Amino acid sequence: MSERGRFAGKVVLISGGASGIGAAAARGFVDGGAKVVLGDLQVAKGEAAAAALGANALFVQLDVTQEASWAAAVAAAQARFAALTTVVNSAGISVPANIEDETLEGFHRTMSINLDGTFLGCKAAVAALKGGKGGAIVNIASTLGVRSGSIFPSYSASKGAVRLLTRSVALHCAEQRYDIRVNAIMPGAIHTEMVEGYIAAGQAAGATRDDVINGFAQGHPLKRLGKPQEAAAAILFLASDEAAFITGADLPVDGGFLA
Ligand SMILES: NC(=O)c1ccc[n+]([C@@H]2O[C@H](COP(=O)([O-])OP(=O)(O)OC[C@H]3O[C@@H](n4cnc5c(N)ncnc54)[C@H](O)[C@@H]3O)[C@@H](O)[C@H]2O)c1
């Protein structure tokens, strides 16, 4: 199969598609012949990302924490591209704070975007994809949903939950014979705006930019940060027909972090 046709006929809705891993996945899907809808809170950035992808991409404003916002995004995808086959739940935040510093409000905000947002994305996806010609959902968990660190109580709780949410939705779709596969990836440190936030926080605390980057790199056996395209490649694989017998999986993309 030519690379051009790998995603021919697919229409992909990507939450968090304006930035980082979601934006890199959007590029990969379009290059493979898919139509893509980028859903994000960031309007200017999302519109620019969609414009750069050309006529096969559309931006819609999406707040993943709002069920009505998901319904509108799905409707926009179906109206523009006459179908929806694939949903990638990439919207997320990471605000480091240990259990003593984290507030209940902060915990709820992280859970709302990372977990409620993925729950609502799965719910909207199953409703839209069932009865179609086969579909796929890819969620973005994290290595920090398996191992944690002292500054990640909220983030790790949300990402551990995304892993098991993914399995439950996968089993339901299999039981119902919906022909919808549901998988997750677990990225290690991937150099996106999210990691730039950690770098800025490290610098504010007196570290150099290189100190922070090297600190992340040293935690990974491959001794570097991942690239957004490297996380996106795993999303593309799980969404593709090459992964036809894979459902309920969570695939590390982590330079050996979990090994
Ligand atoms: N970068 C990493 O090291 C890393 C590691 C593991 C997992 N992840 C996960 O990968 C996913 C993508 O992260 P990234 O690194 O590309 O970060 P990013 O900050 O570049 O992108 C995240 C996007 O989500 C959007 N977003 C936030 N809240 C939203 C909401 N309520 N509704 C819609 N969109 C919203 C942001 O506007 C942003 O465009 C996240 O789920 C993140 O937790 C990232």
C-alpha cells in the first residue's frame, strides 16, 4: 500500500490537535490521505495548524470537558467530510505539584481535562463510529500512568485512569461487535509545549534549560527526549488497518522508560 493511501477514506477527529503530539498526528494522517478535524481550545493556533495542512483539514473549537462541545465537533466533521472513522484523544494538561502543594481545585482541573475529556471523547466516538465500516479510537495515556513521581499526583491519577478506561471501552466495543478498536499510547517525555512548561518551571526554580532537558533525557534509557512525530507514529499505527488485531492495548513510546 502506498503511504499516500494508508489512511485513504479515513476521517479523523483529534482533540488537542492544535499542538504537540496531536498536531504531529494530524500531519501524519493527512500525509497518508486522511481528512482531519483538529479540535482544540486554542483557536488561532488550531486554525493556523489546519490551514498549514490544506483542504483536507478543518479546525473546530472544542472543549473536551463539555459533552455538547464534542457533539458539535463530531457534527462538524460529518458535515464537512461526510463521515467519521477515527478519534484521537490528545488534549491534556500537566501541572506539576506534590500532594502538599496541589489543591483540590487543581486536581479536579487535571482530572476534568485528562480523564473526563477522554471519557467524553470515547463516548462521542463510540456513538458516531458504531454502525460504520470499522473505526478506531486512540487515547493518550502516559508512562506516568504506570510509574509516578512526587510532583505528579493529579497527572498520574488521570493517566492511570485513562489506561483502564481504554481497556473497558475496547472490551465493550468488542462485545458489541462494533468493529471499533480502542487503544492507548504511553509516551515518555516528548518535546512539546507541555515539556516546555516544565523547562520554564525548572528555569524559574534556578535550573538551566539544558539541566532540565538533560534531567528528562537521563530518565530514559535512550538518553534523549522523544519527538512529537515519534509519538504520532504510534498513534498512526494503532489507528491504521495494520493494527487490525490490536485492541485494549497501551503501547509505550518512551525510549525504554518502562522497560
Ligand atoms: N509531551 C509529553 O512529554 C507527554 C508525555 C506523556 C503523555 N503526554 C500526553 O500527550 C497529550 C498531548 O500533549 P502534548 O505534549 O502534545 O501537549 P501540548 O500542550 O503541546 O498539547 C495539548 C493540547 O491540548 C489542548 N487542550 C488543553 N485543554 C483542552 C480542552 N479542555 N479542550 C480541548 N483542548 C485542550 C491544548 O490547547 C493543547 O493544544 C496529552 O494528553 C499529554 O498528557 C504528553
